[in-house]
Amino acid sequence: MGETIIVAGSLAQRPGHGGHTWVFLQYLLGFRHLGFDVHFVDRLEPGMCVDAAGSPSSFRASANLEYLARVMERFGLADRWTLLYDGGREVAGRDRTEAIELARRSVLLLNVMGFLDDEEILAATPLRVFLDIDPGFGQIWQALDLDHPFAGHDRYLTVGARVGAPDCAIPTGGIEWLPTLAPVELSQWPQSPVRGSRFTSVVSWRGPFGPLEYEGRTYGLRVHEFRRFLELPARTRASFEIALDIDEADAVDRRRLEDHGWMLVDPRAAAADPWRYHDYVQRSSAELMIAKNLYVDTRSGWFSDRSACYLASGRPVLAQDTGFSELLPCGEGLLCFSTLDEAAAGAEGILADPRRHGRAARELAREHLAADRVLPRVLAALGIA
């Protein structure tokens, strides 16, 4: 058995979100591949638990618990998780005492968005690392004194790979942010030949956070960027299908998307668990990645964990540039755009030689995003040999 790394975050709170689940699996499986003993810690609070129909449920009968247990078992992690309920008053998986002991023996605890707040587990851990996967929101909340999510950690990682650069508008808050890319465990994402002309993605229209006003600017969401590219289907031979999580209140936007040739599918059908999400990505021809306005306008350098899965699968990615073009090679396999004209040209470029772009996509993932490349760099930056 190797040294222990604990990954903590909010997986059980979002049953039915296969892409979100993969965020945690990439780290767990990636660290395990490197020889570490891994353990996942999650929490639920009263009011979070629902049954399969989305109605309130008890903890033990909840879809949340069933989903987490099923995911962990299917990926060979059946005895490698702890789920705390109501501040630890109830526990599923390995018990809290064991989790504290694992924390004490660990080399680090990777706390995704600081979701784990159990003081004893955190205090037992020799190295508490905050992993920021939504760059800009937490930093601006702190700058505006709306929230202070970073307290209680020793080191800080962010997938906003340009945070701290002179032209990045995300405040650092006096924190030394270590940049990283979202890893992908290549063994889980086999390459296959590109077929067809169907660009897809799995996204939310707005997401859980609202726009933010900071230093005289308003930073918006994906909706505010997507509207700029409504005419894209009419500008290219490609077809565009989006597994879109969109609220009924945005019915006008939905109609506009459909009127402009966008095919919308239910993300609960396309990506309700990590296996269906995986199949949806691998059945696609390519990905269209349109980012949140905050990521774009701050020049955050954010690059999507979802896009990493497409690239690993040998699926070209047409991605809106957030500044990542300074960090990743663009032109083959990964094409970036800022304008409608550039997006249309990029789609046509992929369609002109899909096999070449597919091979380049896999190679880019292998060289730059593979967990066995990304995670050793993370460990080295944290001083862990």
C-alpha cells in the first residue's frame, strides 16, 4: 500500500451529473495510478437528500447515497470513501474515526472548492490543499467580503492557470495560487476514429452562481457568451447538439437556440451518470466549448475538464479562448476562437480533416493533460516527491 491522498468534495450532492462526477474520479483514479492509496470524503446536510424522483428523502434512503456508493464500487473504490451527514451525526462508507486516522497518515488532502468543513479531519491532515475548479468566483467573493472560502488551507491550486498574471483580472487575495490543468486518466478514455460531423457538449446555461460586479465590470455566465454565437449553425456544415441544463425560466433563450439550428437534448438522459457521460463524449465527433463570461473576460486561463475528456478520446475540441492558448498548443486537435467568424472557420477546419485532428487531440491530451503528467507536477509544486 502506498502513501495516502485524500480527495474531498461535493459529489453526492449532485446525483445525475455524470460530468461533475468525473472531476473527482480523474483525481482519484489518477493518484491511484501513480501508486497512492486514495480515499474520498464527501458531506451532505439536511435538505440536500432527495429520492430518485427529486423529492426530499432521509439520508439512508436517498438517491445521493445510492449514487455515491454505486460510483465508488464500479470504479474499484468500494472501501475508499466516507460520506458525512449532518455534520457527521451519521456516516456511510468508512466511519469518521477511520477517516480521521487516514487523514493523519495522508501526505495531503485535496479539498475541491473547500467543500469539506469537518474540523477534525482537516486538523488531522498534514497538508490541506484548496483546489479551485471555478476560478474567479471565490476570489471575487472574498474581495467583496461576500464569502471567505479559502480559510484553513495551507496551499492553493487553481485551474485558472493565468491567475496572478498581470493581465488577469481575477484578484489573488494575497494568495500564492499554483496553476494546474484539469487531469484526465487516459486509461478510462480510449481513442477511436472520428466519425460524422456532430459537435456536442454537456453544459449548464447559468449554473449555481450569479453574475458578479467587481471593479466597475460585470462578469457573467455561459449564457452571456453563448448568445454571441447563436448564428454558428448557419455558418458551417457542422451540426451542433448540446446536452443543456437550462431552467424553464429561460424558455425564450431555448426557443432562440432551437430557431437558430441548435439541437438540444436532456442532460439527464445524455449524462446522468459517469458511464452515460463517457458514452456521450465518445459517440461525438468533436466538442464545441463555450465558456462562462467570467472565465473569458478575466483572461483566467481556464480549460475545461470536459474538453480534456474529449481530447483524450481522440475528439477534436473547438474551444473559446480564455487565455489557455498561451499554455496549450492550438491549431491541430484543439482549435480556439474568440469571434463567430473564428468559430465557424475552426469547425470547417475540423470537418476538412477529422482524422488528423482526432489523432492530434489524443496526442495533446497525452502530452499536456494526462493524469500521469499533470499530477506529478502538482505534487512537485507542493513539495511532495
